[in-house]
Amino acid sequence: MKKVMVGECEFELGGKYITEMRDSNDILDDTEALRERMQEDGYLLIRGLHDRNEVLEARLEGLHILNDRGELDPNYPVEEAVIGAGSRGGMYTNEKLPKLQKVVEGHRIMEFFDRFLGGESMTFDFKWARNVGKGESSAAHYDIVYMGRGTKNLYTAWTPLCDISYEMGGVCVCLGSQNLEKIKQTYGQMDVDRDDISGEGFSKDPIEMVDKFGCKWATTEYRAGDVLIFGMYLMHGSLTNTTNQFRTSVDTRFQLRSEPVDERWVGAKPRGHYQSGKGSMEEARAKWGV
Ligand SMILES: O=C(O)CCC(=O)C(=O)O
């Protein structure tokens, strides 16, 4: 059986802790069915929504920046994104990435959201373009705690910028976590800046999401062109990158233009987070009783 790493834990895919996601390409033209699927599964995986070549070009645009910074191993072609000695990867924040913008603000995704949301959609100007290094993963979290000052009818689109194997570690979601009312009413009301609590996530222990909260993880291998869409109250994280190559991906946000917007993430120079996140999540969870 295939083994996958979530954080520090190794699980059998198809076992008690983690299963394979399903895609929604069969219902892609049926907007009502997509909305129902989102309610039911908490996510929509759409294969090949983007033009694969445009996605790969967008990735290369970013990799050249990493290469100029000396973060790639010079013994390999830039496209292989082999991690250089001592390199930490991280996110692009101020760089201009027109090819990336062309994908993540392109007509395919905007039209999808216009239809799915039932009105003119918009996307935050800030894009979370990530280069995830060896041994790294994202801990379980809701997105609402980072971007919840506008409408709650907000969606994340997570876009792999290359083919992402289980070993390279794409996003995994926690099935049923969109219905964990107590967590939504406590952790889900938090704002990392207002409350100055650590933004590192709700839980670094993938086992507790299953054994304590009754959810099951789901993931897949992604291909450049795919997109994974989910709402603000779906607990998610990522598998661990166990390869020597950067896992390149970008996450972006979409909402109706007519609804309130979280001002931290829009404008020519989005303000972003402004607190250091000193407060402990463990203490906050003990107080909330979750
Ligand atoms: O790419 C990752 O590891 C995390 C992405 C994420 O948390 C998100 O898209 O909201």
C-alpha cells in the first residue's frame, strides 16, 4: 500500500487516516451540482482547468527569481528546481510575476467563479506563491483566521505550478471539518492579527484531526493545470515534501465583487499581516476547549 507523509506522520493511503480525493470534472458544467458538491465534500478538485503550458511558464518565471537569488542548486537545470545548499525557499511577496498573474487572474478561473458564485467575482491582489522545501509541510488550519475581515463567502483556489507527487507533498484536506461547529465557533472566530496568536496553524498533529475530531484526510497527486477549491472553514494542510526539489504552488482568493473585502489583501501594495503572532495556539485551544 502507498505510504504518504503528513507533517511528521506516515500513513497508508486508503487506510484509517487518509484517502484519495475525488475530482469534479464530471459535473463541471453543472453549477448547481458543483455547489452541492462543495457543501458535501468541502472542496472541488478540477483537473486541467488551466492551460498546462501557461502554468509551467508561470513556474519558470518564479524559478528564475529563485535562481538569481542563489537558492537553486547550480548543478541542475532551473526547471528541476533542485534546492540549493542552505536555501529556504519561502514565498514571493513583492516580485512582479506577470505570467503567474495571467494564470491566476485569467479568464478560465474568473469565469469559473463568476458562475459558481452567481455574480461578478474578484480576486485578492495578494497571491501566496510558495516554494516549499525539503521536510516542510503546512499544518492543519482554516483560512478564515488569516483573511476573514470581509465576506465569509470567500474561496481559496490552490494551484500547483508543477506536477506534484505524493512525495513532493501537495495540499491535503480534512473531510468533514467544515462541519466542526465547536471549532468554527472558537478557532474559526480568531483573527491572527487582531488576536496576535500564532499563525502556524490549529494543529501540527494530523492524527488528532482523525482520532479526536472524527475527520479523515484526503489528498491526491496533482498535475500542472489542476486547481483545488475550498471554503474558509475547511481544515487543510499539506503532505511533507520529502524530495530535493521545491514544491511550487500558488494559493489565491475569490469572492463576489459586491461583498465586503478584507482590506489587508487588496490594493497596489497590500498591507498583509501586521502582528508577529506571539500568542500560543496551545493556550488558545485550552481556553476554547477544543
Ligand atoms: O501550499 C500549502 O502548503 C498551503 C496552502 C494553503 O494553506 C492554502 O491554500 O490555503
